[in-house]
Amino acid sequence: MLGSLINQLFHTDLPRTGLEQPRARGSGRLYVFGDEHGVTRLRDLRQSGSFRLVLPRTYRPDAEAILVNTAGGITGGDQFSLEIEVQTGATLRMTTQAAERAYRAQSGEIARVTTDVSVQDGASLNWLPQELILFDRCALRRRLNIDLAPRARLLMVESVVFGRAAMREVLNDVIFQDRIRITRNRRPLYIDGMDLHGDAAAHLARPAIANGAGAMASIVMVGPDAGRHLKTVRAALPQTAGASMLADDVLVIRLLAIDSFELRRGLIPILEHLSNNTLPASWRL
């Protein structure tokens, strides 16, 4: 009888949740405000799972926040969300501890990363994450939504590396969907999207798309003085990059590079110029 009970116990069907691979979950919320002395202060900070928000002491009136993914990367099935609010009078620099990595995913599993940002009147945000590195057979859907008040300022960079050149990695089979949406008073200001499905290397090799580039970046600057930077930025850009004014106060820059090293070599001088030499220290490590 005991043998029968043991046999029944070990042959009972288990719920599927008990057989699934562990997946990372992370969320964070950061609200900052400007006090009467023009110093950016913390109003609300919440974090859970694999997301950590670190606020180093900078001895400056603005604030810096570093996003850390303790999971060490992103793989299929992971779920991450981030909410940021830069309130009136505040200035925030947002970056990441290191380059993010989108690793190989199991069949049928897709990771999702969603970020929602609000910047109020009289507030400023420098959104400066380090690059996202895609690995072969990754599966990731990413959303970045930034809503600006009429008198808000923004400097944003988003960069993607299509496999590590030093490791001779080739992206033959990926799923990558990326959406960037910047609005002002909820009305579209800058909308960008990328869809790579299947043989990304072959797609990027086409002359009209990326001409074999292994990395790319987009920069958007929104502010009343954006136009005065156009001439200086154009003079500093490599031949595989371009800059234009999307509106009187919206500067857009796109860069292509053969690999991540060349991308950074082109990016850092431009970001230092546009950020008044306040690029986060993690970019130089």
C-alpha cells in the first residue's frame, strides 16, 4: 500500500508553473522635485524585484539616478517596468550602471521592458542609459514613453549594439521590437520604432538600412536653445551620422557605427557638449 501511495505521488501531474524556468521581474518608481533653493530632492522612491535605483551623492543641485538590473541581463519571459516623474524645478540625470544585455530566449518567450516618464514645466531630464547589447536568439519588446510639459527640457540617448564585434557574434535569429514615443502635452513630438525579426545581420547589411553597421544611437534634445547646437554637432559628427531640427526646439541626431567602440567614440563628445559636461561617471568606467 505504501508503494502504491508513493507511485501515485510521483506520477501526479504538476501545475505548469512548477515546471517553468525562473524569470526575472523588476519595477521601480522615482519622483523628484525642486525645492525653494533650486536643489533637486527625492519625493518618492520604490523598487522591487531585480530593479534597483541608486542615487549617488554628487554635491550638485541636480540629482543623478543609476538603474541597476541585478538579474544581470534580460531573457525571454522577463518583465521590467519603470516610472519616473521629474517635477517642477527639478533636474535629473538618469543612467544605467553598465550596458544592458538581451540574452538568448526560450522558444515562445518574449521579454518586456516598459518605461513611462513625465517631465513637468520648469523641470529637466537627461535620459542617458548606456547601450543595449543584443545577443543572437534574443526576444525583447521595449517601450519608452516620455511626456513633456510645454516648458520642460529633455536630452535623451538610446543606443543599440547588434552583437559584440570582438566576439564575432552575428545576429541570425532575433526578435526585437523597440518603440520610443516623446509627447508634449500628450501630443506627438517624436515617434520612433524598430522591428527586427529573423536574420537581423542580413537586414542591417542592406545599404539603404544600415550598410553593415553593428551599432546605432538616437539622440533627441528638446529645449529653447536646441537650435544653437546644430552647427557644432554637425561639425563633430562622423560621416555615418546626421543631425536636423525636427522643430524649432527639437534637435534629432542619428549615428551608425561599425561597432560599440566606434559608437561611443562618436557619442561621448556630443553628449558632453549637449549636457554641459555633466555626463554620468558610469559612462567613463
